Amino acid sequence: MTDTIWPEAGLDSVRRLRIMAAAVPGAVYAEDVLALPFEEVWAVAADLESEFPHLLTDVRTMRVTRADGDRFEALARGRFGQRARFDVVLRPGWCWMQSRFLIGGMAAVAEADRTRFAFMGALRVPGARLVHPLSHVLGGTPGSGVIRRIAERTAARTER
């Protein structure tokens, strides 16, 4: 065997989420740079119980039911009474959530005194890729509202 040195490439959290969104049929993805520090943005994003219901308008409550290091189990309740149990991986700058019917993710990386933030969501049902084009017809990019709300929530927290 030769002593060949292979190049290594690393992906930051946002690039990794972008790839995950591209690989999931029908995924909604949004990304933007916020004029807010990473630590403050991620404090809001990582606060699943208090802040997540403010970020996703169709989530009424999110309750962590079990935690083991960076892995969690959470129960979400929707505005119309629907429930979902999520397996969650939560690390600085990375959140990946999966339930039986939904996949979601958030990612953030520091860019000087700003933060690049991304959000993705998808249905885990047959035909999910058919729903994605309809979401754009019905009102723009659904993920952009999450990014706007995280910026608003972060700014409100820092003003206190």
C-alpha cells in the first residue's frame, strides 16, 4: 500500500444542512446572514421548549421528555391538537429532529460578528416532493419566516 495523502474536506453546520435538505425529497430550505452574534442566535435556536413554538407557528408546545448528552426525545403538540415524538440531536450550531412524519433541522455558523443561519423542514410521507412546489405558490418560502422570527426573538432577548 502506498503512503498517499488524501485531501480532507470539512463541512460547517450550514453547509451540512444544505446538503441534507437537497437530499430529502420535498424539503423546504432557507438560509440567511443575521446581523447578530452566533452565541445569541444559537441560544434562541437551542431553547426548544421556550423558543421553538415561537419559531414554527404551527407548533403550540415542545417538551423535552428525555435527554442523554446531545440526544433528546421531545414531544411536540400542534395548533390543532396533533402530536409528534421527535428524536433530536442538538449541538452548538446544529439541530436535527425526526419524527415519524416530519424532519427538521437548524444550523448556524459564526461569520465575524454575524451569524449564518439555516432552517429546513420536510414531510416524511409518500408524495412529499409534490407538496413543495405548492408551498411556494401559497406564500413564498416557508423557511424564511422561521429565519425572520429567530432574528426578532434574538433581538428581543438581547434588548432585555
